Amino acid sequence: MKKLRDRLSIGSDRESGLTLIEVVVAMMIFMIIATGVLYTMVNLLQVSRESRNRQVASNLAAQEIDLARDIADIFKVGTVSRTPSVNGETYTVTRKSEWVTNVANSGACGTGGGTLRYKKINVTVTWSGMRKGSAGVESDTLLNPKTRISDPDLGTILASVTTASGVGVAGIPVTAKTASGTSLTTVTTDSSGCAYFLNVPVAQYTVGISTAAGDFVDLAGNPAPTGFASVAKGTAASVSFTYDKSGTLVTTYRAASAITPNALVTTFLSTRDAVIAVGPSPATSNPRNNKVYPWPDGYTVAAGDTTQCAAHDPSLWTASGSRLDGIGPDAVAVVPGGSVAVTVPMGALTVKGMDTSTGGSSKRYLLAISADKAGSGQPACAIQQSYRFPAATSTTMTVSLPYGSWYLYRGTTTTFDGSSSTLIGNSDLTNLTNSSGLNDLGLNSLVVLDPRAKS
């Protein structure tokens, strides 16, 4: 029996040790444990770094609050942003300020009609490499004026100048003048776009803004907009402006060879209110530079006042007979300070039989008056439109007009009125637009400038 056991023990010694499968399993277990340990160590390092960065951000926020408190004039505590670097990490420190009034819902710069009470300061600090989902450090405080702001027998004017996105516009001169012509000292907007006229006499004021270069405009394209403020004792009157550096749309009206009317109206259509611009008289420029507010979604440009005469907008013409739906031009966007060329579609026609002499009876002036009737698929004109042209220099004139239906007249002066004796007949007119004829409505001498293409 002992010999048998010895034989068996010799065989088992030869087969002792780890198999390949056991080695692979052991390595996999080790890798899983090592990965978990490594992940935990990396996560701990990230948490440690985040904690350190958050502590630095808290110190920067407190420092910014102290800097705001050190400013002697509370009106100079505005919106600022800076990017300090600490221990190789870049931080963004943003300070915002707004007045708190005795009105619940006061606007920017304390506008809203309430009396200024104190200033609310908000400081936000973020940094590069923040963990996903992590919020920055935020700190708030209130600043009380060191002296009385308002005299109970006088008033205050609060002016706010911002872009359409609500960002304050700094460095804009703000003026205020009474109806009698008394002007207050001009105040320049601060970093938050705010301007304050303190302790002003009770009166009605016209408040205006402008720039020396005239390169800023309001929503209507006005470089020098105004507002009104009614100041009462112990109260604050507010005026708000939306103002930004203008963009320029360089508009070319049909072909340069066609004569455009004097004081040609151009409509700039956007997703907001339409902007109406009136050209020079006499017509001296084609193309023309138009300063507009730089809306990101751009403008669709139409010749004529589409708010008074829908027929001027080619996109409002509908399909009828062999005519397809009208198609308006594409919207064109321009950035602040930029310039974009735009071709404005218009109707055109030639007029024969014009006088070129300078005598008193010379019919050298042309007048176009919109028709009060509309054809099939043509929008109507709610308000009659009229345009005059420069004096004829040739017996045949090629002229352009906004889309729609028109009667044309020849006269001897720049102010003559249209009448049956001066109406131009079909024989002297040639339509150069996408129209099937001069008298599409079956009426003699009626010119239909139709933007629709034929099917």
C-alpha cells in the first residue's frame, strides 16, 4: 500500500502548478481590481482639483465684491468681466449690477418709474476645465448709496441703452432737453448701458441718443432716436432705447439704366416690424446705401411701402390662370459694421412721347399713381401711392416702379396732378415686366407690373 501511495504522489507532483486558463482568469481579476483603483484615484484627483479651483473661485468672487465696495461713486459700479490666471488655471470673473427700486418689476438701469434705493451686485466665477454638470461660484451683495440720491423736490431721469439681446451699450452720449429748450448736461452710458440725470427740475423732457459718426441705429434704422420723460417731484422717469452698430444694405433697384422715382420708398421686412426708408428727391443714387439694425435673421427688401400697398410685395401675389405664385427675394442678413449688396426687384416700362424742351408747355415730367383696383391674384393697395420722376432728358424714358397697377401721366410742372387730359395711352407704353399685357384688367392705359412668372 505504501508503495502504491508513493507511485501516485510522484505523478501528482509532475502535474502540479497553474494552467493557462487559471493564469488568464487571474490576470483578468487583477485588471478589474486595478482599473477600479485607478478610476478611484483619478476621480479623487479630479475632485481635489475641483475643490481647489472652487476655493480659488470663491476668493476671486469675494475679491470682486470688495472691489465693487471700494468704488466711491455707486453709479460707476457697472458690469465688468475679467480673466485672471491662478496656478495655471484661467478664471472668468463677471460682475453684473442693477438698481433695485421701490417698483416690483424694474427694468435695466432701474428703469420702470421707481425711485432708486440700492444696487444689487452679482458676481459669477467660472474656470476652464470645469467638470461636466458643475456650476460656477456665484456671490451676491447689496450696495447702499453713501449719500441721498434724490431730492424730494426734484426728480430723476433713467436712460437705458441696450442691444436687442439686452446687452448694455457703453459710451453712448445721452441728452435731455425741456420743451422750452433748456438742456441738461450730456451724460454718457456706463458699462451697463445706463445713464442717470439726477436731481433735475420737474418738467417734460425729450431724451435722445446719437453717436458722432452716426454709425449706430435703433430698430427703425434711426441714428438719433428720441424718447420722452415726464419728471415729477421725488420720482424717477425712465426711457429705454434698443441701439446697436448699424449694418449697411447696398440696394440696387432693378437695372441701373432704368430711372427710379424721386423719394422712392423701400420696405425692409423682417420677423419684427417693417422698416420704411424714403430715398432722395430727386432720385440721385442707384445703388443706395441703407443703414439698418443688424437683425441676425436678416431682411427681405421690397420697393414701395408694403404696409400701405400689399401689391408691392411680390410674395403676396397668388397663382391665377397661367400665373404662378409670386416669389419674394431671399432674406439678407448683415452684421454690425458690415455691408451686403442687395438687388431689389421692380417692375419696369418704357414711356414714349416725352418732351425735352424747357418751355412752359413742355410735358417733360412723369407722374405714376397706383390704381384702386386689383386683378385676379393681385393684392390690393389700401392707400393710394404716387411717384414722380426727374425731368425727361429723352423722348423715350425707361422707368422702374414697385409692383402693382399704375396709371401714368405727363405734365408741365413738378407738381401737376393726374387728370384725363394728361393720362398716357397704351400706344406710348411698353411693359418690360412679367405681364401678359398693359391692360390686364381690361382698362385702357392701366399698366400692371406683375412679378409672377408664367407656368
